[in-house]
Amino acid sequence: MKLNIGFVVVVLALLTSAPLSINAQERLLVPMTIVRNAFAVGAFCLDGSLPAYHLHKGFGAGTNNWLLQFEGGGWCNDLASCFERANTHRGSMSLMTKFEVFFGILSNNASFNPDFYNWNRVKLRYCDGASFSRNKTFPPTFTIGQKIWEAIIHDLLPKGLVRTRMALLSSCSAGGLASFLHCQNFTNYLPENASVKCLSDAGFFLDKRDISLNYTMRSFYKNLVSLQFHHILNHCKLNPAACDENQIETLQGYSPIHSLTIIIHTWRDMILTLRVFFKYSRRGGMFINSCFAHCQSESQDTWFGDDSPRIQNKNIAEAVGDWYFSGRVTKEIDCAYPCDSTCHNLIP
């Protein structure tokens, strides 16, 4: 299997995307598919309901190509927040919308999504509060996110995923972390000759002081990792300095990642340290722009359009396409905020 270092889309401002400027008759509504066999393997949402996804089949030259998009939506970092989340659409399939509009990277219109419009496109609904990764239950919640991921993949394999020629594991926000965690594992389900890459959009959440000069993210993630991800880093989970070389390599080695990153003030300096990660890579990529936005690949206006955000006259979709199909390294890094006049500053 051909596996390449991926493209990371990192958006740091925790905001929702603005409404998309596309005619109502052009909107693609995709129905929900419930994973009925998930019950047999113990794959449940936080409230005990079954997991789900939305699939729009590919066509033409894209029939055997697959794009899987992890839905975002934050995390729960203690039992109380997980229990609360179980009573929302972030923790219950029963409370989710049963149809999703496919825009941006999920669009089936070549004018809006020129590289992936005819692929099989799947949106994986997020209901475990742990980026599809928790490996045990915590009563009174039921979820095991790792099993949700596995159940969805096994449901998609007989629908054509088993014949994949090209694949992209994409993501948004908390889903961006999922694309890191599952990228390598994803390749194990696909043919050896498949080309597999992964894209993390808004998937970096930095250990940086907030506007009140507190390390809010640090305390949040300390609890999050302790509850949800202890199985990944073992003893070094709360102290990166304690990680051995193999654990650091595991963190840095999740297969194909391309990074679309938002730079907000001094966060830009921290994001630029990613250059070390990709410095010697001939397969990785970045699109780091200075826009006040979150999850730009899912919004049509920011993904591909006449007035989409650009760096060096290249929009996000073009940068991702160049990276995926040309094999060239793509490292587009913007000037510091608020320099970029092409931004769509998306304020809810």
C-alpha cells in the first residue's frame, strides 16, 4: 500500500462555519445510515444508541476512490461532561439530524469540489466524545469510540471500500485528532496497492496561554488524556518530557497528514514549529492561514470558490489537490494575523 505523509489543516479559533452561499436547489442532502451490526461488537454512542454515518456513492472515474470525513465536536473530559454530552446530538444518534448537507470537500459538484466530487464520500457521525478512540466504557455511559470506528469501516467494506484505489481520511476539529489517531490503522483495511492519505483540518489545539493569560487548554487536556487516551501514551501521557523515542515517533508517525492551520497572533509562532516535523518530508503538507475561522474544508466558501482564502494565489482545495495528486510537498504559510485580506472571518 502506498502511504504518504499527509496534509494538516489546523484551525485554532473554536468557531462554527458561516452559512454557505450556494443555491438551495444545489444542496446535496445525504440520509443517515445506522450501523446495525455495531450492537454485536459493542460499539455504542454515549447514550447507548448505535453509531451512524452518511454515504454518497461515487461515480465515473471516482467509483473506487473513497473520502471519509470525521465529524468534529469537541470532547468530554470527565464523567459529568460525558453524561451531559450523552443527552445531546454529540452523544446520541437518536438526537442527530437524519440528513446532512454535503458541502465543501464533500460536495458532488465538480465546480465546487474539483478533485473529490465523484469519489465515495462519507461523513462519520461523532458520538463518543473521544475522537473515535476511547477503548473502554465508563458507566453510566456506554461508548467505546475505537469500536465505533471499526464498526463503521466493516460496514463500508462490502459497499466498495474493500476495492479502494485512492483514499483520503479527512476531518474537522476533534475529528482532526481522529485522523491522526486512525490514519495508520485505516491502511490496514485497504488493498496493498491503494494510495492512502490523511487530512487534519483544525486538528491542532495548542498549549498556549489564552487571553486571560491562563493555560486553560492544558488543564482541560490533562483530564481529557487521563480519561480518554491513557491507552495511547501510557506513562508519558501527562508529561511529554517523559515520553521515550518510540512514543514520540508514534505521535509523529501517523500516516499521511496535510495540515490546514489557522494562525492567530502568537499561535503562529507555535504552529511554525510544525516545520520541523515536515522539514525533511517529501510527502507532507501544510496550509496555514491567518483567518479567524474553524474547519474550512467543510465550508464551500472557504474550501473552493472565487473569493476563497488564498496563500500565494492558491486556495485550500487547490493546495490539498496539489499535495494529494502531484506528490509535491505543499507548504503554504500565511503572514501574521490580520494581514490576509482574502479571509472569511467566520464569527457565529
